[in-house]
Amino acid sequence: MDTPALSRVVCQRVLFVMPSLNGGGAERAAILLAGALPSSDWKPTIYVFNRSGAYASMLPAGLEVVSGDSGSGRLRRIAALAAYVKRSRPAVVVSLLSPITTYLAMILAGSTARFAISQQTPLSRVIDDADCERVGSHNRRLVRIAVRAVYNRAHVVIAPSHGVADDLAVNFHVKPHRICVIPNPVDLLGISKDAQREVGPLRRNRQERLIVTAGRLVEQKNLSLLIRTIAVLRPRLPIRALILGAGPQDRQLRALAAGLGVSGSIDFLGFCSNPWQYFAASDLFVLCSKYEGFGNVIVEAMACGLPVVMTKCESSADILGDTDAGIIVEKHEPEALAGAIEMALADEERRQYMSSCARARARDFDVAMIARRIGAAIAQGRGVDVDSPRPGMAGAESLSDRRPARGV
């Protein structure tokens, strides 16, 4: 797929391919990005294998969404997508979460479109994750081989953090010149508007400090750590936690909270289409994921003026940078996380300062600026950071270990 660079004079058709409209951070970022690309340069379409999902009713006006309606079989999905690519003739195809299927469909269609991959998570962690529904334990080795082959045939692989880029280069031997590090976008204006809406009555007395987290209730998000941390904190700090999100661990997490005697201090609120109103009503955002390619929800919380406490992961240093917007916790342990939460909440003047730093840092991820960078990357079709120099990626040392961060 060595096609010439695209002309920016003519409006180009770009096709975003993803499995569904489920309520995950990657899907939200893709929908936001597709709607924000400069209309003078791009005509975006989202293609999904299954149109169902929480975001199906939240699409921006004017954004074309096409459903393959091809069932669950991989071969059927490949055939349906190939037929659409052949019919619509996009100039660029961007794959999210299904790069191998997308690549095979482009081959079948005989497409000469540029092929871009948006790799949202550290792939080695996903492949090894027992919760991963897309990779069976029997074919993990085959998936690694396929990833190495397909990703090195993409014109550009967009990673949202340097940790994800490192993982691709070191563990999958993706050539560094194909990788472009650009963070995910955040709709600051939209979040600001939605955050002003009043939430319903919360179970909270005046003395309690309110912390909030959001994400799918799966092993990766490590919410059992948060619950154990609440059990550590409750005897020494009046605190309440809001957990926004749904997932297979719902019953298990509720049982853990009951077993530790903290059910009365934790509210499971399920999936919420407007989590920002809860962010704005809280004192602190906490994320304790085992791994994160890019914590979209962290930036969204900062946009609401929330200081953050997060466990160290692939994207933590990229998001916080060298700011006082939050605290990175090195050890994924209840006592360590509890200490960081206490530190953030102990001094209200310091918390307010962290809040102002968080709002300022969130502006670095504004959707208009990120959309321009993404557009330039897929137009140029080469893995070079747009607007910023790309650090070297040789060797196995994690780039995020070399970046400044506030931590405990």
C-alpha cells in the first residue's frame, strides 16, 4: 500500500471502521474525532459491524454512520466491509479495534486507500488479558504474528500515548517511522455545558468528601482496588465513592463492598451518558486501572476542574505531564492509593490549586487541535508526530519512565 501522499485541495472521504457503538472511551473518541475533522478537507463516515451500543442515540448531526449488518462471523464481516469499501471508494480507511479484519477487507476490495490504525490500548496487555473477548487463549501467538504483519503494512499507526507506542515498537516490532503519537481529543465546550446540569439527590452528608470514577466494570479497571481503598480510608476519613459504569464485574464488586462493610459508602450508578455532571459535583477523580492506552475519562475529569489520583500506567505521565493537576500512584495497593487520596483532599487550598492546574492541562487535548493533528497524520500517511518532535524509541526502556510526572 505505497500510494502517493493525498492532496489537501480536494475534500477526501475518510472511513472510520469499528465494531460497534458501545460506550467505551475508544468509541467516544472516534465519534468525536470524526465529527471534528475540518469539513473543508474531509468527508467522514463511520462503519460499524453492529450498530447497537450506548452511543447509537448520541451521534452528532450530519455524521454518516453505516452498519454492515453482517452477523458475528469474521468472514462475513470481512466480505461486507470489502463490498462497502469497493462501493464507496474512500481515500483513507482508519481502523479502531478491528485492524486485521479491516486490512483483509481492503485487500479483498482491491482498495488503494491509505490504511491507518488507531491503536487505543497497549496491545500486549490486551492480548494477555483474560477478559479480552476478541482473543482466545489458543491463538494469542497467531494474533501476535498477524499484528506484526498488518501493522507494518499500515501507512500510519496512531498511538494515543508514548506507552502504547513503546509497546508496539518493542513487543510487536512495528517500525517506529510508522508510529505517530497523538492523544485522544476531548470536547471541552460540550463537557462544560453538560457538567452544569444538576445531578439527582446523592447519598451524602455534609462532612463526606466525594470521589468519583468511571469506566467499564471489568478486570482491567481494577475497581476492586478502589473498593479496598475505601475500606482503608473510611475509618479515618468521611468519604463516599461514586462508580459510574456497567460491566460483567458488577455483582462481584457489589459483593466485595458488602463483604468489606463499605456498601453504604459506595454508590454504583451504572452507565451514564452524562458522567460530567457527577464529576462537577465531586471533590476528586480516582482511576486505578491496571493498564490504559489513554485515559480519556481522566482528561474529561480535569476539564470539569477535578484533581485526579491515578495508578501508574502507560498513559499516566502523558496525560498529567509535568503539572500539579494530579498524583500518580506507583504501587497498585490500597494503602498507597489511600495515601494519595488523603494527600489530595487534606488541604482544600491545595485541592483548589490542583483543580485550576487540571483545567489548564485539559485544554491541551481540545478536540479542534487534536483533529487537525490527526487529519495531518492520515493525509501525510507516515508515522511522524505532527506539531511535536518524536522521541527515539529504540530499546526496551519505557518512554513513560523517562517523562516527568508527579507521583507518590
